[in-house]
Amino acid sequence: MNTLLIIVRFISIYIVALIIVRLMGKRALGQLSLFDLVIMAGIGDVIIVIGLEQQVSFWKGVLSLLVLGGLELFLSMISYRSKLMANLLEGKPTLLVNDGMMLEENMAKEHISYSDLQQELRQQGVVKISQVSKAVLEACGKVSVIVKEDEPESEVDLNRQLNYELAAIRQELAELKQALMLKES
């Protein structure tokens, strides 16, 4: 196969693949679920085979891409309508931390070590597990973290803040009073 034909086939099948992936929607472009990853790997394989193998016709490659794209759209629609199919194809989120407590059974089931969890928490600005309300391993493999609300301020902190604000108000009043006296005279 000559070099120019390889280049033309690669460019052509690449453009067709881009169109197919674009038609599949934004969901296919975000965090990939296992199902989406398999579809994308299949698309990549078709691109390579069509680009390099002269025995495989270009149109068979286009048909393969259309079938993969159609399969993804069809199964996405089924997943949208059926929670069972969505869980089967995409997986379910798994709770890893609940109210500052690690759920070790869930972590073991998902093969998440303590150090893996700590790394995920640090990347999201969380230093201690006790700060976490919920940490969830999403179906796409990303860990979502919900941090506990700040604890209410102590009475000492509230008094300190109130005194600071009162001092600022007194200062403003003194300045206004002085400005009024100057204006009257």
C-alpha cells in the first residue's frame, strides 16, 4: 500500500470517526464509564485497521463505526429508561466515606486502599477524613467528596466578631458626628 493511500485512508476514517463520536453526544466525551471506554477502544481499533489494512475496505470500516456509534446510542437510550440496564452497563456509585468514617468493606470491594483515598481527598483540598460528610466512587472512577459544613462558631468567636463590628460602627459614627459639627459651624 503506498504512503499517500495510507494517509488518505487515515484522514478519511478519522473524520468519519469524529462525526460518529460527535453524534454520540457529549456524554461520550466526558468521564468515560466502562461501557463508553469499550466503545471508544473499538472505534480506535477500527481507525487503525482501516488506516493500515488494505484488505479491509474503507466502507466496511465506516459501517463498523456506524454500528459502534449506533450501539452506543441505543444502549444509552435503554440505560436512560431502565435503571437496571444503567447499573449493568455503567455501574453504580459506591459510598467510600460516610460522616467521616471510612466504609472499609466498600473500599475493599472497589480495591481502593487507604492511601488511594487519602490521595483523592488531598487533591480535593481535604486534609482529614473526619472533614468528609460523604465520599463516593462514581461509576466513571472519579471520587466525589462532600465536605461537612463548618461547625458553628463558638460564643467567644461570635463575641470577638461582634466587638470588631461594633468598634467599626463607633468609628464611623464618630467621623459622621465630627463632619456634622464642622458643617454646623
